[in-house]
Amino acid sequence: MANTKQTVDVDSKARIFISYSRKDAAFADRLEEALKARDFHPLIDRSEICAFEDWWKRIQNLIVQADTFISVLSPDYVSSDICKKEVKFAASRNKRFAPIEYRPVDPKLIPSTLERLNFDFFADEQFEQSMDRLAEALQTDIDWIRKHTEFGAQAHDWVADGKPRGLLLRSPILEEAERWIALRPRTAPLPTAEIVSFIAESRRATLRQRDLLTASLGTGLLLAVGFAVLFHWQTVRATLALDTTEQIANTLVIDLGQDPRVATLSPDLRREMFDRAIQGYDRVTKLEPKNPTTYDDRGNAFFEKGILDGDAADYDAAIANYDQAIALYRKHAPAYSSRLATTRSAQQHMDAAKAIRFNVADELTPSGIKLD
């Protein structure tokens, strides 16, 4: 019995499904070999499929695994109900299409999904040149397309299995999926409704888990950040007091930035925690304003807050504190590395924000109406 689970094979090569009429099998074989020679992984339905195997499930699985769907157009292809069925299924998965014309076809008979696309005529005497152009097109935006295939297969399995929570995405893959949607190239196919629903439900499940943890974890962490620094500042004096206060404040910020449980808390609660930590460092700097470590630690607090909100002001504050630490002690190595990390993170947030704006603008007409 065939395994109908629609998962994606692990393979570093781009996977290309070849849809063809059985009367064009010789050309399909040649196309398959040419794709292999150019380091692609062709997926093709063969006649030796077992008689008892659910052939349509097998074809569906091959299409699901494919990054791009090639249609070998010919008069026999456009008249084949099976080929039309393959095109329709691929379109339902928002697959990228790459139609090629093997034999001249009446344009009126080409499936509507394909007729609006550009395609190349594969004449025998120019086969290799045509293959080179096709290979170049297949590599366009391939990293994003591969993720479309991966998340599409996971989403389909999630729906087919009854949408169990165990198949939902978790951090950090969830954040990767959200960034993937936001950074869609303008020529790439849209994510399917299944993918969008899958990622959205994964986020909702994560937020529900966060709410459960907040009651037991949030209060304790908030009180720790709010009172630990103040308690030591008010009750202990001299050098020992300062050292202890700095150590506690620094530990709190590291824990807040790295403890995986904290990532499940609401942004507002985490933001308040970082603000409390920053207030604690403000008091420490008043005790000893010329200690570079204090400014480095306060810069870390602003940096973590910047990651949370993507606010340029927080990144600027972090860099200002690192600069102060460096000014007080030129050999303070942590401040140099922290400053570099902050600059890179700020730039990444700016690039992501620009990409989101460009993608949103791409989907709008000049009048602001969303295109179908």
C-alpha cells in the first residue's frame, strides 16, 4: 500500500516535477536527463507504478515535493484530462509553473493557469540553449521557493491529520516562517491559504502557552527585576554593595534575554522587565559613574529591549552606553563586541521593515485597492 503522507524529501537540489503526455515520453526522458546534468532533482511519474498503488496519490505527493512544476506542452498534453488534473492540483498548492512548448499548441487550448505565462519553444536543434535558459529561470528565488515547498508540505500534513497541535511550528522555526512570508519576492507565488492558516495557528498556540506560563512565571520575574537591584542599593554600602548590585542586575538582563520561558511572555510584560532593569542600572551609575562595566551592562539591557521592539531609539541608547564604556576604558573588549552586534541587529530590523513595506506596496494598486 502506498504511503500517501505528503512530506518533502531532504535534498539540497531543487526539485522539479515534469508533467507530460505519455505520447511525449521520449522528450520527457531527455528533459529529465538534462535537468539532472544541471544539478536539479527531477520528479517524474513512470509507467511502472504498481497496479495496486493509488497512482493519483503518488502524483499528488510528487507535486507536493516539487519546487517548480514544468508542463511539457503539446497537442496531446492540452487534450489530456490527467495533465489538466495535475495542473489544477499544482495551482491549488500555489506551485511555481515553468511551461515549455515541445510541439506547437493552439493557444486557446492551453489551461488558463498556464496561458498567461511566458514559455520557451524547445526545438531539437536548440535544446541545450533552451535548457540553459530554463535552468537559469528555475534558480530564481530558489531559497524562498524551497521554503514554500517545505512549509506547504507541513501545512498540508497538518490539515490532512485533523490539525493536531503536535504538528504546529515552534520557535525558532515559527519566527523563520513569519519572516519568510514577510520577505516574499515580488515574482514568487503567494503562500497557500493552508500555509497562512498553519503559521497563524502556530502563533496562536504559542501565545496560548505563553498565557499559561505567565501566571506562574511572570510575577516572579517582574518582582525580581523590580526589587532585587533596589534592595541591594538601599541596604548595602561601599564597594561590596556596588559589586553585588552590578552582578545581580547583569544576571537579570542575561536571563531575560536568554531564558526560553521569557520568550513566551507578552511583549508588554517583557518590556516592563527590561525597563525595570534599566532603572536599576541608572542607580548603579550614580553610585560609581566611572565604571565601564556598568555602562556595558546597561547597553545590554537597551539592546535586549531593541530586539523586542525593533525601536531604533533603544539601539541608539545601547550604542551610546557601549561608547561610554569604551571612553572610560579603551580595552573594555565586551563593549566593542556588543556594539558591533547591536549595529548589525539594528540594520537587520531596518532591512526587514523595508522588505515588508515593499511587499505590501507590491500587492496594492495606485488607488490602494488590493489586487486579486
